[in-house]
Amino acid sequence: MCVGLSAKVVSVKDGTAVIDASGAKREVSAQLLDELEPGDYVMVHAGVAIAKITQSEDDEAENVMENII
């Protein structure tokens, strides 16, 4: 099973984004997404931002993960 992680973009520089996923900050590759900016929300898999999502989609993903654990 593959699980994506939703997160908010904190900063972007040279194809790398710093994300905040429920308070945990980490660097991920942002090379697959055009025009990624701080404040955007992304789905991350295996250290790569794979899709832009909305804030409501981020909220929904966090709720699902909280209910699983």
C-alpha cells in the first residue's frame, strides 16, 4: 500500500520545497510541479511533491490519517 502525505509548502528554492506536515518540517523534491509557492498545499510521496491540492483536501487527508491511527 502506498500512502501520500499532505503538507503545506513553507519555501521553495532550486527544485526543493520545505514542507510542514502537521508540524514536522522536511525537504522534498518539487521538480514535478510548476509554479509551486509558499502557502500552497501538496501531496507528497517518497520524498517528492507529486500534486498540488486544496486546503480542504489537506484537511480531509489529515482527518483520515487521524482516524486510522
